[in-house]
Amino acid sequence: MENQEPADSSRKTKQFIISEELMAEGKWVKFEKTAYMDPTGKTSVFGMGPSVLFPALPSSVFRTNLKRQQREPYQKVTWETVKRTTRKGQSADGVTIIPVLQRTLHYECIVLVKQFRPPMGCYCLEFPAGLIDDNESPEAAALRELEEETGYKGDVAECSPAVSMDPGLSNCSTHIVTVTINGDEAENVRPKPKPEFVEVISLPKNDLMKRLEALVAEEHLTVDARVYSYALALKHANTKPFEVPFLKF
């Protein structure tokens, strides 16, 4: 790993995109090489020094480039980026739904879906999710996807702004939409999801982390990071306030 430290940190400024070159494209995603300006003076691509990336080039080339970098405040670097081909005018690519199932005399449950994910090569436990259609609001997309994947009908409690999903790899974004489900309503007593090759799993909200850990141990599932983060936040919210901190002085 070879990084050239900037000679003067005061010359740093906001980074920006220069160009995006299409490398390959499929039906759902495309692969691009994104060039951007890096004001730190790094002589690297993905953090690797040029002698590592291009060992066949003579060292004089790198010395010439380094001299030019010392004169110029910016260094052009590239990033390999994955993007969806489906985004048009939507505020985000899709929606991620946190469905809260509420029933009389029952603990609140979080409704999850289990499905096989080819990129992972295994079954994953996730929040219901899907893409936003043309001229569709995030709220409408969330209710539609929830019914399609789980059969449940609910009401939107809140909707987040567009948030990134894996910004080191992709520009994919999502709205996180919390939906409450009245489990006492007739249509939600025996929900009928559309056949999407997913299994619907409801877990008690007050014991979510332990139930997730049990499922992972029993079925060797991979838990989606959003689900795990949500469960971890619930665990911290329930336990941390009651813990007396021990501070070292």
C-alpha cells in the first residue's frame, strides 16, 4: 500500500466526479469505472501504489507522475462502481420495509422474509424490500411490496429520506419505511402472499436478537445487515440505559 501524503493539508477541497465509463451492462445492473478528483495527492488507485498495479512500467514513469502531482493540487483516481439500470426519476432505487405486526394479547413481532440469494450462495433473512416503480411514491411502493412478499396489509408509520446501502461499491439507495400491521383484521389473520419463493418469518420484537442468533445456528442463514443493525439497536436500547458506566480517569 503506497500513499503519498499531501504536502499541504490546507489545499484540500471537496472531491467530485470527473467521468463515468461504462464497462459492462446487464438487465438489472451495470458496471462503471468512475474517475474522480482526489485532493490528498495520493498516487493510488483503490489504495494500491502504481508500482503494484503496473509492475511492467519503468520507475521513471512513476517519478514523472509524482513530480507532476507535486505541482498540481489534485490527483485523478478511479473507482469501480456498480449501479442499477432501473432508476429513472425516483428519489431512490427501492424501499426497505420494517413491518411491525400488532395483535391483541401478543407481543409485537417483526415480519421478515427468508429467501435464497445467488450472490451469497445461501439463504438470507431480510426485511421485505423491492424497487420503486415509475410514478410511485416510496410509501405506496412499501405497501405494495409488503403485500406481495408477505400478504400483509398495513399502514405507513414513517418513511426515511433516501439512504445509501453499500456506498463503497454502489450508488444504490433505499427508503426505510416502517409499516404497522393490524393482525386482528380479517385480511391479516391468514395473509396470502404472492408466490415469490420467499418464506415469511415473524419474530418477537422484544427478543429479536436472540431469535436471530437461534435461526442462524439452526439453519445456517445469513442475516441482512439492516436486520442485524435493527436488532442490535433494540438490544442496546433495552440494556444499555440500565448499565452503570465505568470510566477510567
